[in-house]
Amino acid sequence: MPGMGSSAQDYGVLSSSLYTLVLLSAVAALGLVIILGIISSLFAVTFRGCLDRYFQGRPWLVAEDLSQSPRARFVKIGFGLLWVVDGLFQLRPDMPGGFISQVAQPSLQGAPSFVVSTANVFLNIWNAHPIRVDLATAWIQLAIGIGLITLPRGVLRRGVLYLSLAWSVIVLVVGNGVGVFYHGAAFVTGAPGAIIIYGFASLYLLAAESGRDWTKDNRVIAYFGAVFLAIGGIMEALPSAGYWKPHVLSSMISQMSSANQPGIASLGPREFAKLAAISPVISNGILVALALSTAILLYTLPKSKVSAIWASAAMFIVWAVGMDFGIFSATATDFNSGLPFVVLTLSLMRPAEVPEVATAVNVRDNTVPEGPFTKIKGFIFGLPITGFALSVAIMVAAVFGPVSDAMAQVDSTGIQTLPPSPAPGFSLVNYNGKHVSLASFKGRPVILTFLDPVCHDSCPLIAQEMVAADSMFKKSASKVALVAIAADPVFHSTKDTAAFVASHGLNRYKNWYFLTGSISQLRKIWNSYEVTVVTPREGMVLHSQLIYFINSSGQETSLFEDTANQQLTSSYVSLIYKAAQPMVG
């Protein structure tokens, strides 16, 4: 049952303030990282001998270091840079407010319930603390990227690789919904997901550090690329994806090309959208043929440089034309699968063996390489691990810290301060048959709303948010009167209100009141509080979802409209609590 007033506003409303806050937070975090980096460097230098003895003789340290091969170095630096840029994308001003609604939720559509349930654990934390969690995710990705680029072979770089692998799994579930279940998932949208490529790169580098011979074989990367493209191409070809139908593909690409971006970047998508509008069969056929033919080429000729060049060029074209480079949306988190795939396939052009000189040194000197903190440059090497520690600290602080109301402020009209004036009086009947008036609450703060007794979605949610906010006052909770007035011209008897209270467990709260009266009494009160009630021909009653805050003297202090957005419940609870706090004291 949607609200009747202005509801979900554009997340760009708070772009400027969010940008400032994120920027200041990033600067403060960078300062903390520098301080901790110096401390950790000094600590490691002091205990260098202990560290060297502890890691002496580890199999993955004494094995041939294939991570020094030109191919592995290309993958390491390429994906290190990608992780850094992705981390910077995470600091975009629209990201705290737009990630869930514009990135996570669309990707979770159609996903199995266990995937949705797992993702919601993280998303609920994000809802409650959007800026802090966004900052933490940015630092985790920056830590991974800086670590891959700067850390030498050793325990820290191995830790960064395991972190990148674990983070890839988290992003695959939370941010991508496993990447294949959302409607329209296909080659042109990046399916089965860029993060799978990041995860594969992490596995490849871990194996190279451990001296695994299979990392020398072109077929491993080529076969991975073939499977990736085959999945995306098959999904593109499925009728259920809808891309063979008129206007589907053209509309999607046209919408992407309309984003704020340089004109030259949108040229390719605009022209391809025109072709898709004229002939969706031909345009989609090109994409399917490109994906499947490239997959076959990589599979049948995995060691051919022609395969690598063709695969890189083909994906670059689709990345530029079909994915619009993946970065121009205000909530874009990465380059989509285009650029990571190109980096991976271009690595096939590089040798997979370690240069002879490096091998000779490795064989002759079978000692543990110097730890990353044992030189002056150890300070730089300390940044990624320190950044990760900082991100964990931010995450922990977010989980146990106070709930943010930022998202509710954006989603609703926000708290509106009202000029001091007596709240319109009323005298009605509670759900238990007792007569109650506004005057009877004198000396107690009142949180007042209007609910439909037979509503089964928005109204129960608003009621539970009010109760949850009131519970935050702990010992003072019972002093607050939580009052709902029936907002249904048809179902408004005490039997209806009592059923609502019982079915939602509200009868456990002695300070919960659900009031009703005759239709003439209710209409008079609706008008007094500017509540619009509409009875449609079909479906539930539509009414304004307003919450008034009335102080102990009976004066209206503030008002806001609750959109009953289930994804932002914790933010609304915080907003109600903060609005009522001045009245409770």
C-alpha cells in the first residue's frame, strides 16, 4: 500500500553532502593508515629475525616463484590496478544511497532464496550504516589493489591474494546475486559476472606463487575464457532473456548511452542501439555469434596468439558498444566484465616461464626473501595490510555502532519541523473498547500515525518501526504513547483494529493504542491532520503514511512521511527515534 505523499526521492539529492562526508572520511582514514603503516613497519623491523625464522622453509616460499614470470606479473599488476580503480569507484557520492537499490537488488532478482538470505545479512548492515560500510568496502578493494602492485612474494602478498579471493565470493553473492539469475543476464550485460574473473586471477596468482606447473600452460586461462564466454553467449541466445524481441536490446543500450559521459564514449552504444532498433534479431545474433565463436576459438586454439588477440578485441568491442564501458553510471562499481576479461586474455601474449636469471638466483639462494617491512619501502608495503585492518575496524564499528538515518532521510521527505501549535484533538475508542482522547495523553510525548486495520504490508511495517524506535528509549519507552488512528472508511471497527493488534503482536505493548470511531469522526480527524484516504475500486485503501510527533504539552513538533521501504527499516527506526528524542529527553 503505497503512501499518498511524495515518496522515494532521487538519491542525488544528497550527492553533495555525501561526497563531502565520504571525502573527509577518506582523508581521515588515509591519515590513520599512514600512522599505522609507520607503526607496523617499525614493529616488523624490530621483529625481523623472528618473522624470518617462522616462515623459513615454507613450501610455497621455497618452490619456484612462477609469479615472477612476465604473464603472472602482467596479471598481478593489471588486476591490482583494476582493484584500485574499483575501490575509488566505491567512493562515488551516490554509492552509499544507491548501491542497494541500483546495484544489489536488481542483481538479486530471481536468485535462489538462500542466496537472497545470505546477501540480506550484508545489505541490512549497509542499510543501517551506508557511509561507513561503503568506506570500508572501498578500503578493502584499495588494500587488495595496492597489495598486489607493491608487495613482494611473501606472507603478506599471499594474504592479500586470499583476501581478494574471499572478497570476490562476497561480491559475487551480495553485489551480483551469483551473476546469472537476474532477468536479462547475458553476454551483453557482463554475465556470468566480472567478479568471477577477479576470483580466477587470484587463484592463478596463488598457484603461481606456489610454483604450480599448470600456471605455465596457456590452456588454463584460455579454457576459463572459453567457458566464461560460452555461458554468456548461451544466456544471450535464450528466448527468455528477451533480446530477440523488438526494443529490448535497443532500449537497454540507449539508456546506458544517455548517461553523463564524453560524447565519443557514447558514440558506439548509440549506433548499435540504432541497429538494434531496426533489427533486434541481427544485432543480438551478432552478439551471440561473437561470444560463441570466440569461445570455440579459445578452446580449440588455446596456445595461439591469434586466439588471444581475437578474444581481446572481440570483448573490447562488446565492452565499448554493448556495456558502454561499464563506468559511467553514478553507482558503477567496476568496469563490468569487459576490461578484466581483456586483461586476462592479453596475458596469454606474455611468456609463462620465469626468466633464466631469476631462476638461477632462486635456485642458488634457497632462503626466505626479506620481509616486506625490512626496508624503507616497507612503509609503502604496509599500506595494504593496514588498510585492510582499518576496513575491518570500520565494519565492526558499523555493526555495533549507532544506526544511521541517512537513507530514510533520502527515501522520504525527511523530518519537517512544524511551527509550535496545538495538535488537533480527538476522542476515540481504543482496540480494547476503552475511550481515549488526545487530552488523556497530556504529560506524555505522542507518536501518532494512521493505519489501515486490514493492510498486510506497509501498515504493519510502520507499526513495527514505531515500536522498535520506542524500545531504544529503554526505561523511558513506556512514557511514550504510540498511537495509530484507523484509516479505512470500510474496515474500522474495534474488531478490525483488535485483530490487527493481535496478529502483529502489538498487544504486548501497553503504550500501543489503535483508535477508531464513527466514519464522520474519522473523516474529521483525517482532515485535521491532512491525511488523504482513497478507496479504489480494487485493492487496499490508499492513504497518507504520515507520522506526527506531539510533545507532552500537546504541541506538534515535527512530521515526516514513512514510505514503508522494507529495505530501509533500520534507517526509519533511527529516524523515528531521533525525531522523538527531544520530546522524551
